[in-house]
Amino acid sequence: MSNLRSGHYKLVGWEAKPDKTTVRVGSVEIGNGDLTIIAGPCAVESREQMMTIAASVKNMGVKIFRGGAYKPRTSPYSFQGLGEKGLELLAEVRERFGLFIVTEALSEESVDLVETYADVIQIGARNMQNFGLLRRVGRTHKPVLLKRGMAATLDEFLLAAEYILLEGNTNVILCERGIRTFADHARFTLDLAAVPALRQLTHLPIIIDPSHATGSVEKVIPLARAGVAAGAEGLIVEVHHQPDQARCDGPQALTPDMLLRMIREVRQIFAIVSYGEAEVLDSKAPATAANLY
């Protein structure tokens, strides 16, 4: 694990907290031994789109809904999101379907507004080392989903989380979402080795984002399976009922049918990883695994 040592960190390391952190999002506890699925569209586009997708994921047992009201795009001419109108639609999803909301804050100035509407504040890869923003969300009472920067080492990633904890917010979820490498067969390279490596270093829960890592829908489910097998405690994936009409990242969005298949497959893998293959197959002890379906 190179020169990384858990003692290098004052707050995120095991020396500061010898038991794993559980982050509560409403009735959901991320990192408590269950697999958490977060699903929804890349961007909030319209009320019809949001209600259609939310109804689908709700029926599959998903409890946390993702959607971007503010979109950091490479091109300034690309769709930038609906802003506060998007946040209002996310709040309507919560009210109508009982789903908890994850959405991104792009700046210190936007945190107040996002905090008003969201249950979890996301810090995207491009903002992982926006230290003013990290300190600001560290002063909020909402959980923070921190994505690894596209060229960040694990040391830099954990020190970014340290900024948040230093301000008093200990409810941080780490998200591996792919890093920039020489490979050109996917948008980014999902660093599966980061999952067990981070687990050795930190008590914070760890999830993965196979949608942004791959950039293509045919690769999302295989890497979701691999991430869970590697020890991820959750997945955040993009879903759209009409991917070919999506205004943002349509090529990587699962359809609802694909999402259902992914959930079934990853929960079976999680049951084996968490409880041991022998226990799952033991007819006398299937109840715990069965609760995952």
C-alpha cells in the first residue's frame, strides 16, 4: 500500500475511531452491514422525467435518489442543470415517494440552497480539492458524499475528507468513481483496488460509481458486480427511462429493467461477500441473506 498509513490521518483513520462509521440518511444506514443502492438520473430535466424514474426505483426497493440540479460540465455550452427549479423537483420526489435525496453543490454559495432541499450533499470529482467548499460542507449538519478526484491519490482523497471532519461533520461517505489513466476503452478507470485499500486506512463507508467510471451502459453492471465483490458498501448509478433522450450522460444510464437486474445480481454477490458462501448456501441460515432481496 505504498507509503500510506492510517496514522497519517488525525480524524479519518482507524486510530481516531476504531469502529466503522455508519452514516444515517433518513431511515437508511450506510456502512452498517447492508448494501446501499443510490439511483436516479444524471440531471434533473423535467417533472415528468423525475416522477417516472422515481416511481421505477421506488418499486425496486431503492431508498436514496440521485439527481443533479447543478451540473459541472466540461463544455460551457452543455446543459448546466435547472438550478433551484431542479432542487424543487427533487424535493417533490421526496414528498411524493419517500425517497431521500442526493444532489451536488458546486460552490460555497450554493451549499445553503442545496442543504435546504437535499438529504445528502454531494461533492463531485472536480471539487474534491475545493478546500473552501470542503470546509463549508464540514459545517453543515447534512451527510456528505465525497467523490474521488479523477487524478487524486488515495492520500489526497482521504485528506480531502479530513477537511470535512475537521469542521465537525463526521458523516462522510467516500465514493470511488474512476480515475484518469492511459486507457481509452472507458471514460475513466474504476480503481477497484481502492476499495480494500481504503478499508485498511479509514473507518468511513465506501461506495462506488460505475456509471461515471465507465461512461457506457454495457460496462456498468459488470463493474457494479466487481465493486461489490471488492467490498464496496454501496453503489450510486444513473438511471433513465429514455436514455437516448437524456440531456446529460445518456450513454451510461441504465434503463429501469437494467437497474432491476443489477440490483438482483449485486445483492447475491453482497450476500456471499458479507456472510460467507457456506452460510448463504446453508439451508438452516438463509434468513439473513434472504432479507437482502
